Amino acid sequence: MKSRSNLSLQSRLRQRGFTIVELLIVIVVIGILAAIVIVAYQGIQSRAQQSKIQADQNTLMKAISAAQIQTGGSLKDVVLDFWIGQDCSSLAPGTDLAALPRSNSCWTRYLTALDRISTAGGVNIRNMVDPWARPYWIDSNEAESSTNPCVKDNLAVYTVPSNSGSIMNFVQLPFVTPGCI
């Protein structure tokens, strides 16, 4: 009888560990779960970036409208600049705008325009940047030309990766010039 209980005890002791197959199954399941989480996170991150862009553009539009109403002039008159994004757009394609020093003319024109809009409209949009820490693209076309003053002002975001020459999420601002629709 003693030998039988010793055998049963020995067989139980041998079955304590996991087999290689069991370990491989666990590793595969963990890998599948990790892949699902990564894909889900990337989708959430992309939607969050798009939401920030839309919210920022709405805030910029409201601040610009407030500044135009307060001053009675077009965006060009408020910021004293007809193409705020010119220095950023003229950089070599692929330039990382976020990595540029704030002393670069791309940034100084942008930050100066935001400061002037904030001061004129009473809405603080100073230092507003896109989700990748770059300036927004702003073109103040309205009333720029005496031959055609009815060209809308525009807002946009530079494409990702930081391609200084291309824009996306293009938004046109409403007219303030009398007679323009």
C-alpha cells in the first residue's frame, strides 16, 4: 500500500510544470491581445488628433471673427500680414516645423499673428499649435487685392509627416468685406 501512495505522490510532483506547448499557446494569446490593443490605440490617437484640429480651427475662426468685428477690418488688417504661413510653406518639403526654433521666421510670423488676433479679439489663442506641435497654416486673402477683394481667408494644418509644402483640413473663413458673399 505504501508503494502505491509513493507512486501517486511522485506522479503528482512530475506534473507541476507547464509543457512547451502550453507556454507557446499562452505566448500566442498574449501576442494576439497586444496586437488588438495597439491597433485600437492607433485608431483612438488618430481620432483624437482630428478632434483637436477641428476644435482648434473652430477656436481660431471664432477668435479671428471677434478680432475682425472689434477692429472692423479684414484678417489682413488685424495681423498686418497677407500670408502668415508663407515662411512655413516656402521651407523645403519634409522640414519638421515643430523642430524649428521659435526664432525662425515661420514661427515668428505665426506667433505674432496669433498675438495680434488675441489682442484685437479678446480671445487668447497665443501659442496654439496642431497635435504635432506645429503652427497652423493661415492665409489672409480677403481684401488683399484691390482688383478682387472677395477671396476668402483660409485655415489649414500641414500634412503629416511634417511636410511644409502640403496642407490638409482646409477651412475657409466667412467674409467681412461688404459686398462679398
